[in-house]
Amino acid sequence: MEIISEITLYEILFILISIIGGCFALFQWKQSYKLKRAELIKEAMLKIRDDTDISLVLYSIDYGEIGIIKNLLKTMI
């Protein structure tokens, strides 16, 4: 008994279409991941820019004016 294994044109076509579909799915996944990451960064930047407390802290860290924060906390208490 002899088993003959032939690869038909349909099998080759099926494999090629599967590889192309897999590559397309991977590309779409990477693009959506980049978009989600960009949205997260955008939300963080908006929060930093709009929140006055965070803005004051970042300003004091950038310019080394920690005394401003101490004076602000004293006036709040």
C-alpha cells in the first residue's frame, strides 16, 4: 500500500492566503496598540496641563522652587 502525498494548487493557495491574512492581522494589531498608547499619553498630558496642583509641582521640580509649594501648603492649612 502506497500513500501518495500531493500538494494541490488549492492547498498552496490556502496557505498563501492564510499567511497574508495573518500578516494583515498583525499589522492591524500593532496599529491599534500604537493608537491606544498615543491616547494614554494624550490623556496624561491633558491632566498634567489642566490640573493646577500637578502643574505647580512640576514647575517647582523643573525650576527648583520647592519653597513655592511649601508656602502654598502653609496658606492652605
